[in-house]
Amino acid sequence: MKKYLSKLGSKPIACLCAAAVTLLGVAGPMMGAQAADKVNLLETGSTLLYPLFNLWVPDYTRAHPDVRITTQGTGSGTGIAQAIAGIAQIGASDAYMSDGQMKQSPDILNIPLAISAQTVNYNIPGLNKTHLKLDGPVLAGIYSGHIQYWNDAAIRKLNPGIKLPHQMIIPIHRTDGSGDTFIFSQYLAFSTPSWNNSVGYGTSISWPAVRGGIGAIGNPGMVQASQQNPYSIAYIGVSFHAEIAKAGLGTARLENRAGRFLLPNPRTVGAAAAELVAKTPADERISLIFAPGEESYPIINYEYAIVNQRQANTRVATAVREFLLWAVDHRYGNAPKYLNQVNFIPLPARISELSIKQIKSIH
Amino acid sequence: MKISIFRLVLLCLTSLIPVALLAILIFLTHYSWSAILFNGVHFLLGKTWSLGNLYANPVMVHGLSVPVGANYGILVFIMGTLVSSLIALLLAVPVSLGVAIFLAEGVPPGSRPVLSLIVELLAGVPSVVYGLWGFAVLIPFVAHHLAPDLAHLLGFIPFFAGPVGSGYGLLSSSLVLALMVVPVITATVSEALQGISREAKEAAYALGAMRFEVVWKAMLPMIRTSLIGAIILGLGRALGETMAVLMLSGGALNYLPNNIYSPISTMASFIASQLDSALGDPTGMAVRSLAEIALVLFLIAVIVNVIARLLTGGFGRAVHN
């Protein structure tokens, strides 16, 4: 043995090869053994939904040992693309698919799993405990560079009596493709015609050139960038509520369609969802942004599972169906014990019914 | 007979490399062809990048289906890539030369392997580690100390004048790129210096040269080819660096940097950050335009290498051999 080792030691390449072979030898059977009698599902997509799937999957697979679910946080666009390509059985997305995409892939379902919201946060030393009032046109002005200073007349008009500093605003946006950019830009587009006509909305948009504005990666990057930069403003997914509080950022009250300024909480998010329940079509592709109603918080959205109606075989189809039915069930996946941890809101009863109907069509 | 089989195998293996290179070029050109037709020269000169409205019905432009308002101009990313890489080289080359000379001439031969190993280890650190360090440590330092100080000291030069920004941008990206490039250049140059024969050095000493003069006037000119090769190797790494730059660049869109503190975007990092959204384009034009960026980046890398070859006379030498 000693001789063997010393011989190996004298040949680094042989040594590396031996190590690689050993690794393969150990890893191979490990993967193979589970693949033999288990159904393997791949979930990939939205990084906002990723933490929720990671809460769901261990509990679900413990109760259903015949299913193995791999989760990946890759981005909503990737989630949709890989669900269409058949690489992932479940694609997670913060945005519903466009008509153009649906025309190309008519078998794909957009199934809401929960409701999320977004906050607009700022870092103005001395004012972070005050909930400033902001509306769509003012935010559009900030992100297009027309409103440059915190004490701009438009911001002062919304916040009478608050002493705003004469400091340059640093607007922070997401550099990576993001469902948060999608719903934020929809809020701007739906509330401000000039934004709708020039920039529009999407998971990556052509941000107007604003000197001093910066791009950040992911929600953690947004929190960090706004914490590091006094007088900045950012839009952040509500799942990051705890991080926002820890960073000491201020949260804006946003104007809704009815002209009221609200903070997101279960009541205002629920009210906005309730307004659009009746309007949600059977395929459930609808924006919940800028909902009507006195108590409706303006930036909320459905979090979607993007699933091909026709799965590879009945075993896989059954596994996907059962997992998703579990996920939207208020006793299991949609229970507060999961959703509260990521600050999501459960689906309203009628939306659950629509989702269940779509899930049951998977075959 | 045995020899000829051996030769055949070697020939096959060797030809894999140019074939792979050619395959990449052909694939990129083929894949991005509709984007090349749609974008034209505007692609290289335009400052505006917009995926257009992916939720509206696509329109037909010159017989190609594209999203409404799609506009793909990458001048901002080309400039971001070239400027950040050049600044990184300006910072990295003197440092690398110093380290390489020290390794080759300044340390006792006994401890040289240990120090060389450390330099090579630096070259092997994954770029995302540099990115994370830059994100957590460098950006606050640049924003609060380095950038204001630089603007104060060199503010009379327009490129260094404020506003100093937020730390995200050209300066931070270039600093991290320089850090990643230093070990690459150092390793190559120090190896070349150590390869210089003792006789050559002793000849220079015999002419009465000081130690500095031996290094500067005799040794460095002797390794000119390796030096330029090393710099190009470093430039290649800087041009293609994706993750670290993505985390530090500030993701500039639709405007060119006006000073060294300004946010930028590079071609490689932009492809990485934009791909997910581009996948949502039902016409596929967005992904194909990203492939066209990759093609341009590929061509820039080839051009840089050819220039380096010409500078070092590499082509001529290859023929003579």
C-alpha cells in the first residue's frame, strides 16, 4: 500500500486521474440508485419563488418519498424557456407569458401559486423612519432623470410638512432580468402614460440614462446598494422585508389607482387581489398591478408555475399534478407556515379553484 | 507503421483546436445571422439597447419579425469592455513587471518556488471570489475614500473630475480586473526572465552594467516577445471577464462613461445579465442579438491576438521555424 501511494505521489497526473475515478465511482451509484425507482422533477426559474420552493420541497418529499424534486434559482425567463423546452417540469416565474409566447407554445400553463408584493425603499438619512408618499409619475420622473433632487417640487407636493434634503437622488435598478423589474415598470407604465410610451415594461427594460443611477444584481444587491448609498431609491421584493428592515431603509407609501397612499400589508395586498379575482381569466395570465379599489396596494403579482400540459409520461404528469395541488392547497403549501416566511399572500379561494382546474389538466 | 498511427492520432487531436475555434465562429455567425441583417452597422455605433415591448404583438421589419421598439446598439458595452480592460492593464503591467523581476532576480532561488506558487494560486482563484470581495470591500472603499481622494488630487484632468458616484463603475471594475490580470502576466514574465541564460546576464555585468541596468536594458528586451504575449494573455482575461465585472460595474445602459467613476457595462457581463429576459422574446431576435455581441467579442479577441503577433513578429518566426 505504501509503495503504491509513493508511486502515485511521483506521478501527479496518475494521482489526479485516480481521484477523479474514485469520485465518479462514489457519485455515480449515489445518483443512479435514486433515479431507479423515483420520479425526478426539476423546478427552475424565479429567484423570488426559489426560497418558497426550498421550504416546500423538503416537507413534500418527506411525505412523498417516491418523488425527488430538484430546485434551481435561475431567473424567470430561464424558467419559462426550460419549461417550454421540456428540460424543467416546473418553471417558476414572476411574470406571466406574453401572447406571442403563448402562440408559439399553446400547451404551456401559467399557474399562480401565491401572491407577492413589492416595496419602494429609500435611504435618506434622518427620514428612513418616515413613510414618504410617492406616486407613479414621480417614480417615473426619478427613473427617467427628470426629477433629480429629493426636494423637487413634485416630491414636496406629495409630502407637505416634511423637510426634504437638496441631494441628488440615486435611482437603483436591477441589472439582471427580474420579475421585480417587470412589476415595477408595469406600475410606472400603467400610472404614467409618458413612461408607457417611451420605456414600457418588461423583465429587463431600456432604462433611461440617469447620471449617478446604478444597476445592482438580485434583491440582495438592491438592499446592499441602497444601504451603501445615501439618498438612493430602490424597488425590492417583499420577501426581503427582514433584510430591508435590517439595512434601516425607508419604505414608501405608494399611490394606488384610487389616489390613496398605502403600505403593503396582508390587508392592502389582499384587497388588491380581491379586486382582480373576478377579472382573472381561465388561463390566469393577468397583471395585478395598479388595481382599482380604495384599499388596494398598487404593486402585487401572481407568482407562477409554468408547466407543460403534456408531460413526458403519466408517472411524471401525476407527480407534477400532485405536487402542485399540494402547493396551492391552503392546508399544505399555501398555509401561513410557509408563506409567512417569505411574506407571500395565499391565493384567494376562486383563484385556487382556477389554478386547481389548470393543474388537473396536466397529463 | 506504429509511428504513423501515432502521428495520425496526434494530428486528429491537434486539429481539434482549430476546428473547435472555427465551429464557434460558424455557429455564432449562423445563429446571429438574422440579427446581423436586422441590426446592420447601427449595432456597433448605437448607444441604445432596448428589447422592445415583449408583451405586444411583434412587427415585421425588412421581412424579419421583431418586438415593437426593439433597438440593439452596443457601443456602450464595447466602450465599457475596452476602457475597463485598458485601465486594468495600465495598472497591472507595472505591478506585474515589478513582481516578476523580484521573483526572478530579487529572491534567493530556494524560496522562489514558494513565492511563484502563491502568484500562481492567485491566478487560479475563481473570478466570482474577486467579484464578491470587490462588492463587499472594494466598493465601499472606492465610494468613501479612493474616488473622493482621486477627484481631489487629479480633478484638474476631466476624466478624473467628479461627480465621484457610488463606487459601482469603471474604477472598481478596472481595479478588480487588474488584480485578476497581475498573476497571469507575472507568472509568464517571471518564467521568461528565469529562462535567460546565465552567460547573457554575465555578459551584461561584464560590460559594467548595474543590476538595474542588467534587468532593464539587457533582460527585458530579451524577453520582449514573452512580455507582449503575457500582456495579451492578461488582456484576454480582462476582455472576457464576466462575473466579477457584473457585480461591480453598475450596469450602465444607454450612456457612455464620462469619467472614471461612471457606471459601465461590458459585453461579457451584459450577455450574462440580459440572457434571462432575452429568452422571453417570442421572435428570438433578442437572443440572436446577444449572440451577435458574443461574435463581436470573439472578433475583438482575435484582432487583439493578431496585433500582438504582428508586434512580436510571431508570424514571421513561425514560418522560419
